[in-house]
Amino acid sequence: GENVEQHPSTLSVQEGDSAVIKCTYSDSASNYFPWYKQELGKRPQLIIDIRSNVGEKKDQRIAVTLNKTAKHFSLHITETQPEDSAVYFCAAPWGNTPLVFGKGTRLSVIA
Amino acid sequence: KAGVTQTPRYLIKTRGQQVTLSCSPISGHRSVSWYQQTPGQGLQFLFEYFSETQRNKGNFPGRFSGRQFSNSRSEMNVSTLELGDSALYLCASRLLAENNEQFFGPGTRLTVL
């Protein structure tokens, strides 16, 4: 089945620095790659996604890159702020399974 | 447009009991998926319903079941509860089965004592 691996599991950065989280997937047929942010006690929120026909997508301080050949995609957060502190999940579909999730990255932005 | 809602938000049960959780998708969304979230296993797919039919099922025992009604609302049931069933149960809706974007509800926190 689809295996989505996510690294690192924890990440601490100084406010204003950039954060990068990487994921790899195994199913070459996967064509949709979302990122979710989950704050403590809250629901996962879709923050950005990318489809396999593009290599990069940006939304203000957040960007996602996709390398289909290597089967990996990354989340980039620039100019981090304390409110970026949360757990971030990558995911990919597999067959009829809507999404298979990575294990998550706990990001801490230190003021 | 109202988001995905789930009831109840918190539930405490004892081993051996059964529980039913409810999910109302975003208006117009026809697909509802259920996920179990635990600290050790992360987010794991339980099953998806589309047009009242189970479309796919994850690797969970038969004690976990679900259904979907004609108004797209969905319920999941866990019978013969075990301590390991303690988790946050999240449902997510999407417009169609072919539409990838999923939106999550706030979850039901189930504690099994």
C-alpha cells in the first residue's frame, strides 16, 4: 500500500527563520499532495496542496514543491511566526483511499 | 457555508460497550471519510462513504462500521470497545469522490476506561 514518510518529526526554528518539512511517497500514481496544519486541540486544516501537473505552488509565506521523479514533496514556510507553531501533516491518495497521512512534524517557532 | 460538524465532541465509555459517532458534512458534499488519530499511529483511514455506499475501508477490525444516510450525514459505530480504541475520531468531507480536497470536522474524543 501507499507509504508516506515525513521528516523531521520535530522541528524548532527561531522566529523569522524558514522551516522545511519533507515527505516521500511510494505510489507513482498519486497525483494530489495536500498539507494540513493541526493546532493543539483543533482539527487539521488544509493549508496548501499541489497536483502532479505542477512543480511548485506558493501562497504568501507558504510554498510546496513536488518532485515526481524522486517521489517527494516539501513544505516551505518562510519568515516563521509564533502562530505557525503546530503539527503539520503531509498526505497522498492511494487507490480508493482518499488520503494516507505522514506521521506529522511538530514545528515550534521560538520568539 | 457551515463546516463539517461532529457529535458528540467528547465521550467516555467502558470496555465492552459500543459507541456511535455522527458527522454532518459541508452542505453539498457527498463523500464522508472517517479517520482515527492517536499519538502513536497518527491519522489512520477507517472508511469512506459516498452516496450511501462504503467506497473503501482501511485496516481496522470488523468492530468498526459505518453508514451514510441519504442526506450525506454519516455515522460510525464501534462495538465491544477496547482500551486501545481511545482516540480522536475525525471525519472529513469532500464534494465528490473524485475531488481530492478534504475538510475535517472538529473530531470526537473517545476515552475508553
